[in-house]
Amino acid sequence: MKLAIIGLANSGKTTVFNALTRGTAETAAYSSGQLEPNLAMVKVPDKRLEVLVQMFKPRKTTYADVQYVDVAGISGGGQQGGGLPPALLNYIGSADALLHVVRAFEDSTVPHPDGSVGVARDIATLDMELAFSDLAIIEKRLTRLTAEITKMATKDKELRTAERDLLLRLQAALESETPIRNVEMSEEEERLIRGYQFLTAKPMLLALNVGEDAINVPPSLDYPFRNSGVVALCGKIEAELAQLDDEDAASFMADLGIHSPARDVVIQGSYDLLGLVSFLTAGEDEVRAWPIRRNTPAVEAAGTIHSDIQRGFIRAEIVAYNDLISAGSMSDAKKAGTVRLEGKTYIVQDGDICHFLFNVK
């Protein structure tokens, strides 16, 4: 699963990328306009795995992960300049969700169009750029549909007419400053637009990049759209923390009055935004978190481990994480009756510890 880190120029995007990925990407060079993105996989923090490692003493531990793509800064004015550059649009369009870094810090060395920090203004500016990109796609498609519909057979005409009507509805929403993710659609309508990769349809996490003076008193912000969230972090401090070992990082956080790295909150928020949960497997060989979409049935969850397990699925032996920890061991959980057998249609829950029984002939 991939998140594109976007933001206006000088928002601290690449600094936040370094904080999240423990990377050392060059911020000055990247802000100069290059389009080749910075890429990195990031482990999703999960204290449950740490506890299970103590219980099972596995030879290997594997966390769930997500990929961050740090694209070039968006300068604004896309409507006048013909929209986002195609390469940049391609990188953002292929992402599953967006992490919008918003400048919320004062810095006299960082230029700004009117010399001031304006969180709401910057959010509105970038939202407009994304909306304009979507509108350009819609307008182009509507022109083609209008020309084609009159020439089509009845069945095809009905489908394309439904697509046209939906696009007109989305166009009206965007023109009223409502992102596509906030438009109510049926499952059939969602299928109709799935191939478009509309930017405002993607889940959005706003990351307010605050100054050092606001680490413990981050600003509040209401972003009232569906499939959206807001978090705050100081990219500069978090990037420094990311380069320290655990002992030095703990000391540094204590000096600053920070209880835990904000990067963990952002990464977990990203994972949640993607609609993911983790089921767990645990044994002497490996303790592992497996990412799946919410509401995934057991037979499909089994397929994330191996297609043969899904194909030969018999049943799943499952215990909730909290029940296992309360019991103290798997054998005691079985004695307590909290280990249960579930069939193909069982919806796997976050933190379920699963053992899949299967038979492939």
C-alpha cells in the first residue's frame, strides 16, 4: 500500500518523509523542482508484536509496512499553468492515499507567497489544485462521452449515460469545493469511476508541520470531509529523533517533554486511513503482522499468507490478542475456551491471532 506525500513548496514535506522513514533525503536539492520521487518502506509500529515476541521467542519478527512516496512540491497556480505536470500527476494518481504536509511553523528563512503562515489558506490552495486536476479529467471524458452516446447500442448507451450523469454530479461537487471522497455513491457508481484515479477521491491525512514551540500544544483543525484525518508533528524534531538510537532518542524526548514519537502516530494514522487492520500469526519460527482490508473474510485473509492456504481452506483457529495475553499462553487460552474455530465467512478482526487449517490435493 502506497501513500504519496504532497504539499506546497517549503511545507517541510521531505523533512517529514525523512522523519517517517528514518531517511536522509536531501531537502534542499529536492525542493529545487526535480520530479523523481523519494521512496521508502516503513514498518507500522505495533506493540502487540513486541509482547508476542517475549511469549513465543521466534527466530524472526515481521511488521506490517506501508510505502511512502515523497513527490515534488506543488507550487500552486495549476489552473493557469495547465495543471500538474504529467509525471507528478502519475506518481500521485498511483497512490492509495495522500499525506498532505501543511506548513504550520514560522521560519524567516522559508519564503512564502505573502510572507505569512496560513494553514487554512494552504490547505484550500492544495485542495483546489487536486480538484482542478480531477475537473480536467472529467471535462475531457464528458466531451468524449457526449459524442459517443448517440452512436451506441441501447445497452452500452445506458451504461455510458449513467457514467455521464455521475461525472456531471462529481463535476458539480468539485466546482462547489467538495472533494469526490465526500460524495455519496453506490457500489455500482464507485465501480464506474474506479479507473480514473481521481485525486480528491483518495483518502487524505493532513499532517500539520508545527514549530518546536508547538510540540506539546499542536493547533486544532476541523477538516470535515469523509475518509480524512488530521495529525500534528514537528518534522524537524522528528527527523532528528529518527536518526538517533533508542537510548539517545528517549533522552532527547525527555528533555523536550515528548512521551512518544509523533512519527508513530502519523504512520499508524496512515495505515488506518488506508482501511487496513492487522491479523497476527505467532510461533517459534515467526511472529508476524499481516495487513488486510477491514471486513476481510477468513478465507481471503488466509490468501495473504499463501494462495494454497486459501484454495485448500478448511477452517481458522483464532484467538483474540487480549484473550491470549490474559491467558498467558496458547495452551492456557485453549483451556479457557477463548481459542475458537471459524469458517470461511468469518470476518477477521484487528489483532486476531490466526492459524489456518488447509488441505491441498
